[in-house]
Amino acid sequence: MAEADFYADGVALRFARRTRRRFTLVEANRTLPLVGRIVRDLVAVHAEARRLHVQLEHRIPRELRRAIESDLDRVVQKLEHHVDELTEIGCDVIDYGRGGVGFPARHLGRDVSFCWRLGDEKITHWQDSPEPGDDAKPVTVLTDILTDAGA
């Protein structure tokens, strides 16, 4: 498996590229109890990483800087672990701060992504790409990916 860099708020994360799993809406919704627990932890760890990163932006004594850098290294490892867990399930982290996750799917022969955010009871929207800011559409307009992978 090839590795790639991913940057979250200036912090480089390593992850392995895997064969993309395609979810049906039912399959994606079934993963939400587990995904929700992982994402809840990921959001908390991300907030801690941001807090430590902000501290490093200030002029501070060398010993304190080393301690904060060590803490940040530990926190980034936790963040990478949570990203790896979500990657194993087959979903993508879209928004570290708010807990946005994308579930790859196919619709009418093209790649799409189901959208879910921490706190949502179920998946209600999808979009053409998993990028934040893309217009999400309600899943009620979909037909073929409700019950099969649309492959």
C-alpha cells in the first residue's frame, strides 16, 4: 500500500491508500454508531492539537517548547490512529473540527459521497465530491444507491 501525506491545520498525517469501498446508504448508516464514537474522539483530539499548535506560535522558553512539541507529537499520533480507524471502515474525514465524514458511493456511474456530521442521527445528504463547501443534496433524490452499491 502506498502512503500519502495529508495536512490538517498544518499538521502532516500519514495514511495508506486503500482500495475504495463503496457504501450503500443502508451500509453507511449502519456504521454510524461506531463511526460516531471514533469521530467524537477525533474531534476532541483535533481540538487539543490545535490548542498545542497555537501555543507553539508564541515566543516561549525552550524547555516549555520542547514539552509542548512532545505533547503535540503524542496528540498527532492519536489523531492518526483515529483517521486510520475511519479509513479501515472506508470513510473519509472531511472536517476535523466539526466531525464531518464522507462515505464513498456510486450514483449513475459516478463517484459521490454520503455526508454525515457528528451529532446527526443519520445520513441525510450526499454530494458529488467529498470536499467541504460542495453543495449537498438530500438522499431522497437518489434511487440506485439506496439498496445496491451502484457499481
